[in-house]
Amino acid sequence: MVPEHNQPLNPRRFKKEHMKRSAINLKEKLAKFSEHWSPKIIAQMNDYHFKLVKFQGDFVWHRHDDTDETFIVLEGEMSINFRDGKVDLKAGEMFIVPKRVEHKPLAKDECKIMLVEPAGTVNTGNAQSDLTAEDDVWI
Ligand code: NI
């Protein structure tokens, strides 16, 4: 019997290792979709997803009861309204909304954002809305 380390790599394992060495290009990923408020997963780290999303206009008030939510602005400007104030964010800035805090993102002009949050996080949190997006779409 051939020792395990001398056996050819399992093709699935090989693919996984190979894929890991391909850069994930944010600009290329952003060019793959145009709809607003519809996060797309580009990577997973442990139980967390990295998602790209484009904002334009007003989102809905909602909260996430089980998790904080990270917004990293890649291009453009956006704000996050809270019941007692707001934070303005522009490209190169980030903000973490604590769990259970109601928030409403908005962007006057199109803004491109990376979200970092646990796999399975729904964009509208506790609020059912026309803007509720599928939570497991990879690009
Ligand atoms: Ni949210």
C-alpha cells in the first residue's frame, strides 16, 4: 500500500487548494451584478461570509438579534440611520453595527460596500420586506 503522502492528491482537495490561491478581485466581483440591496457572497472565513452589495436609496429599518454587522465602504458614500442619530461613511471607512440595534442604511447615489457577517445573516434582519434578499447567493 502506498503511504498516504505519496498518493496523488484527491481531485476535490486539489481543487480546493488551487482555488485558495486565486486572488478574489473586488472590482471584478462588483462588475458581476447591478441590482441594489442584494448582497452577494464572495468568500467565507470560518463561519463568516464576506459579501458585496450596492446600495442606492433608502433601505428598511431592521435589527439583527444574533449578530453585529460590519459595513466596509469600497466606493461612494452612505449613511446608517439609528433611532437616535446616524453615522456617515465614505470609501475607505467602516462601521460595525452592534446586534439588536435598529438601523436603516441609505445612500443618495450608488455606493459599493463589503459586508462581513455570519453565514446565514438575512439582510433585513427581523423585518420582512420586499427588500429581503436571498442569503446564500455566491458570485
Ligand atoms: Ni442590517
